[in-house]
Amino acid sequence: MSKNLSYRKATKEDLVHIIALLIEDDLGKTREVSGSKVDATYLKAFELIDKDPNQYVMICVMDKLIVGTCHLTIMPSLTFKGSIRMQIEAVRVSAQMRGQNIGEHMINYAIEYGKSRGATIIQLMTNKQRPRAKNFYERVGFEATHEGMKLFV
């Protein structure tokens, strides 16, 4: 499987595919916006992400089709003796491609990317409404060590 997969940095032209992957998710259906034209808020967010050297929206491609994505953020920290962390967000694999270990390959690639940027802590959050995702992350080595919190303003 991994021989057929390649990874690259997302471009603005990929946004329609990324948004489609976000909408495939049960929670994404309720909070994302699709259409023939990409909403301006996505374009603005992508431009901010794209010009920040600590941000990387990764695309997973198989046979020229986008089959997965995730957003990686490198975060220098004063904790853990001035460590560098990497946050993994918005992990999605195309619904029709699930069960082929694409997610595992994608996470492993993301971890290697983080290590190449000096990260010694790789972290992520998953919504409590996604127990299968939590099981997946534990299976690939992550531990549920913290209780995440958010404030929407």
C-alpha cells in the first residue's frame, strides 16, 4: 500500500478536495460549507496557513487522487526544557478508501515530518464523539493523557 501513496503540501487548488473530505465526516457535515466555489473564509484561512512556515497542510495522494489530508503545526514550547511539539489536526481519509491502512501510513509520515522539524512531542485531539478515531490513535501509539477543552468565541 505505501508504495502507491505519496505526500505533498496542499495548494489552494486542493481546497475543494480537502473540504469534501472534511464534509464526509459526521461532525464535518454540520459545520463545513461546500459548493462549486470555495467559500472565502476557507481561502483566507488557507492563505494564513500557507505563509506560516510552522504550518503544513499535508495531502495524501494515491494514483493521482487525493485520498487523505491532515494539518500539522510545529509549536516551539518552553515546557519540557524548551521542547518542540507538533500538533496534528483535521485528519481525514476518504470514506471509500478506509480500511486500507492509509490513515496509519499518513500518521507515520506526519510523525516523521515532525521529527525532521525537531519535534519531541507529537500531540493531537479527537472529539469524544469519535470513539473509533480514539481507538485508531491508541493503536498507532498515542496515549490519552489529557482532557482537552475548547472555548468558542
